[in-house]
Amino acid sequence: MKIGFIGTGVMGSRMVRRLLQAGFEVIVYNRSQQKAAALVEHGAVLKDTIASLASQADVICTCLPMPADVQAVYLGLDGILANSKQDTICIDFTTVGVETSRTIFAEAVSKGVSYLDAPVSGGPEGVEQGTLTIMIGGEKAAFEKIAPVLAVLGKTIQYLGPSGSGSIAKLINQYLVAVHSVAASEAMVAGKALGLDSEQLYQLLKVSYGDSRMLQRHMDGFVLDREFTPGGAVKYVHKDVVLANQLFEQAGIEKFLGRFAEESFALAIDNGLGDLDMSAVIQPLEKECGVVVRREENPEPIKSTSSIQP
């Protein structure tokens, strides 16, 4: 089985490495060839066009930034569907809208090609550990054929139903990511503005009912140490929550928190933070309140109840 992989950024490059380590033959293409060149050292074969990759691969994976990129790569004259062999199976790991997935699926069927929407959750660390959650929509027979490929990348792999089902599940996940990110930011900024030590507050919250994976991710990995190198950038979460909000409207919900989350991420982009990690959504709030949520240089030791003597 020869695997073609298009899009070797933060996530895609790590996926390619895992596939190579598992013994798959992988050919790669990236719009910026320099980003893909490093994978050649790990055994990948670099192609200079999408068409040349598509014509040789049995399975084609894509992991791209935006829905427009996915449409161009699949539907363009020099793209995947115009140049792939019949019975090729395409796996799109990108987070896109449901209609994008269904449009590409329909075009793929007309070409004798299978297309699965297969967005992932878990970030770069999830790829490296092989623990991604992978959400699949499309033909079940195609999903079953490429199960060994997905097993290299993910731990929780769910087939959810017809084309678009994976995209729906991922956007609901991203809705929660956005809303929880904003809520965690508000809580930490309010605590600091009201005189609490940020790290002590965080240590209390993460063992209380107010805990969330986004609170822990953002505080431990980024905010408290003021390190905002992206794992998932602000601009991509904004894109995701915009798409998720459209789904919530379609579901018939009239008032929902995602609209405020969308505004919060848009404000972060307006403040020049779009390329930073999603946790940087806290920075406009910090600016508004005149505080910075960070570790103190000489913090007071945090005592647990077990260390307090009666």
C-alpha cells in the first residue's frame, strides 16, 4: 500500500513520520517544499506536484489549514480527483464544514474514488504518541480498508456514519474547545484582577469541579509560563468555531455561547495574535483588566489539606 500525504505542517509532518516508522511507503507533497524536504531523511519520497502524487498513491491523506485549501487540492484541475486512480481511498484529516466534506465526497464518487472526512483531535502530542481521536464519515467499506493506517495514528477511532458525520463531530468538539478556552481565560483573569495568585488559583481549580482539559492545557503548557508557540493557532480555532456556530444554528438553537467565543477569538486576531497558540485568547482580557496571568518568580508554597495539622 503506497500512501500519499499532502500537507506536512505541524500535524501532517508528524503523521508522516509515524506512518514511515510503521513501515508504510509514503510519498509527500507540500506547497512549501522546504517543509516537506526534512521528511525525505526519514524515508519519504517528495513529489513536486499534487498530480504526480495522486497518480501513484493507493491511499491519499490530506491535512490542510483551511476549507478553501481542501477544495483546491481535491477539486482543482491539477488536484487529487482529476489525477487519482480508480479505487483510491482519500482521507481528509482537516477540520472543514459539513458541506465541504459532502461536496468532495459526491465528486469523488463520480470519479470512482472513496473519500472519508476524518478530522482529528489530540494535537501534535497526540500524533507523536499515536493517541489521536479520529472521527470518520463516509463509506464504511472504505473505512474498514484503511483501518490499519488509522490505527498507526489514533487510539480512539470511530466510524460515525455517512459523509459529513466526522466533520459534524469534530466541529462540536471544537465548539467546546473554543467555549472552554474563553471561560478558562475569563476565570483566570478575574482571579488575578481580584488579587488571587494565578498559580494557586489554577492548582485549586484543576482539582475542583471547575476543571477542564482546556484549562489544564492552556495554563500548564502556555499561559503561566507566557509561552505561546502554537500547537493549535488562534486563527484556526476561530475558523472552527465559526463553522460550528453555523451547525448550531442549523440544529435550531437560537442562543448559544459559541457566538461569544467566536467574537473573543476574532478580537484576539484583531490584536495580532492569530498565529499564536489558541491559549493567547486570554491576552485581550488581560489587557482589558490590566493584569497578566503568570507564575510568580518566588511563589508561596501551596499547601494541601493533608499537610495542614489540626
